[in-house]
Amino acid sequence: MQQLPQAFKDQCVTCHSSSSAMNGLNPFGEDFANAGQNIDAIGQFDSDRDGYINTQELAASTFPGDPKSYPGSIAAPFGLG
């Protein structure tokens, strides 16, 4: 995968705590930054500790930095699902 899919690059909340990129990083954003923005390095992490690894969440169009957003949840935020 190496890079975030474009749909996630367009959503600040993929890495940030809210829809404003000016806010701090969420757990996925912290892991991503610490890995030099190499998605493969953190693909097997469960950054938000919701029971799903980051690659599972990205494949399901859910946010790996938000424990309320996970594969099988009612709806993916921002119409990504």
C-alpha cells in the first residue's frame, strides 16, 4: 500500500482529532507520523485499539484513528463506505 488511499488523504480526521488539520493528531496520525508516513510500517498496528488493524480499517473505508469507526460499524464517516 505504501501510501494512504486518496479518499483518506482528503479527510483531515484520518490523522487529526477533528475535521480541522490544525488540531492534534489522533492515535493513527501519531503512529503514521512516527513511521515517517509509511503506511506499510503501521499496517499491522491497531492504532485506535478497537480490535481491527489499520489495514483492515482502511480496506473497509473506516477510520483507523477513531475507535467508534470500524469494519461493520453502522456507517463510515463522511460517506467513505
